[in-house]
Amino acid sequence: MSLYLTIFDGDEEVTGWVFGHYSDFGYFRDVVAAKLRAGDYPTLMTHSDCDGEWTPQELPRLRRELQLIGERFRQLPAEQPHGAFEHTAEFRRGARSLYDCFHNIDGESVFEALIALCDEGIRRDRAILFQ
């Protein structure tokens, strides 16, 4: 099943994209936990991966966590995901760091796409919804 992350303003969807499978989101968090201290990133790491949301109040913290994780992942060697992110293999060609190994189905960096969602949610005072 695919994980779609979106922001609505009233009944209107203002932005959204497919992360990949729910299991890809789980794998991403597993890698964060394996390479870094999961407890340092509670907004990302403790959020349920089922239908839910990151509230507007959580978005600034989530944005900071993603920036910090991204900085650390840029310092780690690239790794091919095992059993996850199969749909984005083409985007990992030439990856120079772990940061370069995670993309949504559109080929955007998971970090950059999530940070952009945070920025839009903060700007509009709207939650990021899991669908």
C-alpha cells in the first residue's frame, strides 16, 4: 500500500506526493535508528505510520529533525536499500552519500520533499496528512 503525504486547506488539496510504500517509510526510519540515535528525532521516529498527521505545531520540530538527519546522512557512505525503495533505484545511481539514497516516487529527495511539505504546512498553518 502506498503512503501519500498531503496538505489540505479546507476541502482543497494544496500539495501532496507519494512517499512510496508504507514499508519504505518504515525502512527509512529503521535506517535513521540504525545510523543515528533515534531518540534525538522524536517527531519523525515516534509518529505512527498509519493514517494520521503531523500537526502544524509539530512541523517546525520535524523540519529541524529532517535537516539534522540530512546533514548526518550526507557524511555517511551511500548504501543500497534492502527490500525497500525498489521503485527509486534509478535515482540512486551515482549516490555519494546515504542522503542521496532516499527518494519519493517522483525522484525527489525524501529530505527535500518532506522539508518543503513542512514549509508549506507552516506557512498555511495546516497539518501534513498521512493517507
